[in-house]
Amino acid sequence: MEDAIKKADTLIEALGWIRRFRDTVTVIKLGGSVLDNGDTLQHILLDVLFMESVGMRPVIVHGGGARISKAMDESGIQPRFIQGRRYTDAATLEIVKRVLAKETNEEIASLLEKLSGRAMTLNFESTNVLYGEQIKLTDDGGNEIDLGFVGKVTNVDRMVIDNLCYAGQVPIIPSVCVNQEGQWLNVNADTAATAVAEALGAEKLVLLSDVPGVLRDKRDPNSLIKTLTSTEARDLIKAGVIESGMIPKVESCLETLQRGVGKIHIVDGRIRHSLLLEVYTTAGIGTQFVQD
């Protein structure tokens, strides 16, 4: 009886959040760390199915870096990364289109439908919704760096995504875009997800990764910081608490907050039902970023 009562209490706790987030958009970014584990991906998609069933409008944006690197290795192409971005020549772009924008995109949609959900692939063979331009970076000397076919999202076809959400379908969007000339470009999944969240005016952007969130001491998982304002996060960057690869991720979260997204969450997607625990419980399990 006590176990049954605890379950009922959990449902009542979730009820307030379910009512609050009904009819709001949550953009969920899936990365390689969760895509390459079948059980983890299934639990995440079960969470997505629950969210849609109780009235939220989940939108999935995904990458697939590890899968792309594996396919490149099989083709005898050595991956190169410049300022954290994959150099993408014509041969690499074909792999990105096949592995990311087709195979992985369709796999996610197919798995969600096997779980009794409704999903729609939004890739170059169905309906593209991400448009952009090539990235131009410079080195310390001011010289332009050639990244190949690497881009950033400058425009999102919101109407297509909104219509799918209203129809009870979950849009599945790969992190590629097309420019004005019809050229396909490889896009960083985090930046693609933030662009989609901004365009949709999302209530939440959830970045599922292989880290629990922001730690005061990266050696101590119990030092997780549950909530950070923009000012607090910048202070932690200055103090060196947030460092190395976490800095651009956090800075991207703060920029997205300024552009109208309600909250951004960094969550360890390897934890079973991490999405539900973060969204529908008061304590949460990751780090959430909020405006001051």
C-alpha cells in the first residue's frame, strides 16, 4: 500500500507541471552519446511519447557525430575538426546526408512509431525545414578558415513544424540545412537545436548529453548545480568552474535564453527516464538555465 501511495504522490506532483506545460513546445536535442545505445534511446523516446500524450509538443533535433566518424573510417576518410567543427568536404557531406539525414533520422522516427507514437521525418528526401548559409571563421591572424560544407541555420520553416505538432506528430529534424543555391550543409546539432527552439518560441530546450549538467567540482557528481541564472553562469565561467568544452555549450544556452526560450536544460540522457524526471518533477536531475 505504501508503494502504491508513493506512486500516486508522484503522479500528483507531475500533474502541476503537466497542466503548466500543456500546449507548449519543448525542443529535445539528441546527440551521439544517446543515439548509440539502443536501450537509452528507447527510454528517451518513451519519455517523448509520454510528453506528447499529456499535451506537450515535443520536437526532436538530432546529430550523429559518432556514426558519421565510423562511416568515414569505413570509407577510408580521416575525420578533421577545426575549432570544434567537422571539416566537411564533398565526400564527407555525402556520408553526413546518408548516415545523419537519412538512416539515423528514419531510425528515430521508426522506433518512436514502434512505441505507438506518431513521427515525421523532416530530411532532404521528405520536407526540409532548416535553411542557412556557410560558416566563415577566421584564425588568430584574421585569415579565413576553410571548413568545407559546414553551415549555420538562419531560417526555420516554423509552419511545417507547428502543423505537425498540432496534428499530434513528433517532428524529427536532422542537423543539416540547405542554402539559397540548394547546397546542403553540415550543422552542429547544438546550434541547430537552439535555432529551432528560438524560431518556435519554445518553453524549453533540453540538451541530452553524457554529462549530468554543470558541476562545481567536475570530480564530484554530487556537486551538481540545479539552477543557474545568466549572471551566475557567467561568473562561474570567469571563475574557471565552467571550463573547456562546457563553455561553448553554456554560452549557447545563455544566448538562447536572451532570444525568448523559457528555460534550457542540460541533462544526462543515459539516466533512465531523464526527460520525465527533469520536466515533471520539482527537483529535476540536471542543470536548468533561467534568465536573471
